[in-house]
Amino acid sequence: MAKLQNILFRIGALFGSSALAAIAGGALIGVELWKSAALAGLMACAQVIEKLLRFSVDGSLTKEEIEQAFAGAGSVKKKDEEAAE
């Protein structure tokens, strides 16, 4: 249950961060703000959900698989992770 809650909260945060980024772009090209935000948020979430589904072939997800699915999908690296690279 904790994994599911973690995934749902992270998908919500991903939607919000992607939507906020698209609002400025939509305003510049004359698209309604809610449409550009919804499109960007849904696309980002769909990419992560697709990765999660590919990892869950055995029916369960590990913490590493969840982290890998969200990596690069609008996530911000921590300073410790950047120093390790």
C-alpha cells in the first residue's frame, strides 16, 4: 500500500510540475492555458506509467524500478546524486 501511495503522489507531483512548465509555452503561442497544462501533464504521466508497466512484468515493483521509472521525468536530482555522478 505504501508503494502505491508513493507512486500516486509522485505522479501527481509530476503532473503538476509538467503542467506549470507548459503554461508559459501555451501562453506564448496562444493555446488555452488549461489545454496546454493538461496535455503536458498527461503526456509526462503516461510516459512514467508506461515505464512502470514494463517493469512490473513479474507483478511487483521494487524501489529501484520505481526510481528508474521516474528518473528523467521532470524529477530533480539531489545534490548528493549529482556529486556521485
